[in-house]
Amino acid sequence: MELPLVVGVDGSDSSLQAVDWAADEAARHGVPLRLVHASLWERYEGGRPSFTTDRPSEEIMAEHIAASCAERAQLRNPDLKVSIEALPDDPVSALLNTGHEAFALVTGSRGRSELAGMLLGSVSLAVAARAVCPVIVVRGGERNRQGSFGRVVLGVGDSTEGSTAVRFAFHEAEVRGCALDAVRAWRYPAHEYVDQPLLEVAASVHEERASTLLTDQLGDAARDHPQVDVRRRSVEGPAHKVLLNASGDADLIVVGALRRHGHFGLQLGRVAHALLHHAECPVAVVPQRA
């Protein structure tokens, strides 16, 4: 049985953007779309969806939100298999539980209860930092969300973070029929910032190391996906800044996140955290078991 793509819905504008993106994504991968609404949200969210005019009970409201989002997804792609579920649970727990039987989880960048000035909602952050499956937070401009650039960016980190993310990125580029831009950031060691004759030699050594790591990390996946146009880039600078710059003309940016057994807090590195808050395109965080 094909695992569904699960999207959390709450009726907010951000949630509706996530539904549109998820409908396209499910169609690309040929998987069912499952819309999940956690009914306990209504107890502490002050805002209300724009399509409601009265105040029904929590259960009726939850079902209405899920059904309206399902209708939206079906209109976007009539051939898509769509199911809905209204769960009596808080949103983070509901999505994390469904993630055990999901191809991936999709959320908007902010829910209806979030303050307008927040860069990322607390639900999206918690799910991205704890889920056992890939999590895509739909954010950025319309062109990025619509896939107008024909480019998936992969942030290549250390080997402990990355093999699952690498495979995910190659698969995304393949189903989209677009290029994969694999980026590895590198830095001068602090003691090499002084003015010295060998500075250029040192730079070339560090860049060569980054290029070698790129080749090693991408090797197996590149052989398994020979039709994907892979563009390897090693760039000097802080990884989060390099990838944020790359997100401006990308349809999706993919990074890995190390999950350590027995750790129950948020497990999200600095780079993934920065992208989730500031990237100009949807962000996929792909967990990697330590």
C-alpha cells in the first residue's frame, strides 16, 4: 500500500497554501493525499476561517475545515485520491503520530493562532524538529511554491546528517523533471583569516575538500538517478547564509536533520532552523537516524 502525503490543515491562509502545494506534490509522486485537522485547536485559537459564518461545535467545525480543504485539493487535481480526518488531539501530537505511516508531512508556515509577526509557527517548528518522516514547511513566494524555477536545492552537510536527505532530494528532482543544485558550504579556519602569502593555497585546499565531500555524498544517489541533472557547488561562507541565498530562485530546498535515539527535545540543527524561519521557498527537513 502506498503511504499517503499528510498535510495539516486549520483553515488559515498558510494552511490553504500548504494544501495547494501538497495536492501538486501528491500528484507528482502518485500517492494519496490525507488531510488532518486536530479539533482541539479550536479551544485556544482566536481566529476563524474565512469560509465560516456561524459558530458550530468543535467537531462540526473540524469536519468542515477538513472537508473544505479536501474540496479545494480535489478541484486542483480531480484525479487525486483524497481522504480527511478530524482528530481529537493537539496538532503537534496528531501530525507526529500520523507521520509514522506517511510518505511525508506538510504544514503551512503559520497557523491561525500565531502572531502576525512570527516567522514560523510553533506547530510547524515542533513537527519539523521531531517527526520520523520528512517534513515540508510550505513558505516563500508564489513562484517558488508553484515550482516556477525548475530547481531543487540540496544542502549537503556532514555524512551523519545526510544520506536520507540526499536520496529524498534526488527523488524530488526526478519526479519534477528539474535540476538538482547540490551545495556544500566551507569556511576558512579562524587562524587563516590573517594576511598571509599562502591564503589562496589554503582556500583551494578547503574548497577541494568540500568538492570531494560532495562527490562522496552524492555518489550512490547519482548512480541510482542518472537522468537527474546534478550541479555541484562548493561555496565559501556560513552554511545557513549560503543556503538562504540559494533559496531565492528554488522550488524546494532540502536539508537533513540528525535524530539521536533517546533524545526527546527538538532535534534541529542551526541550518535547518534558519531555513525554516527565513527561506524564500518551501523547506524539506529530512530526518537521519544517528
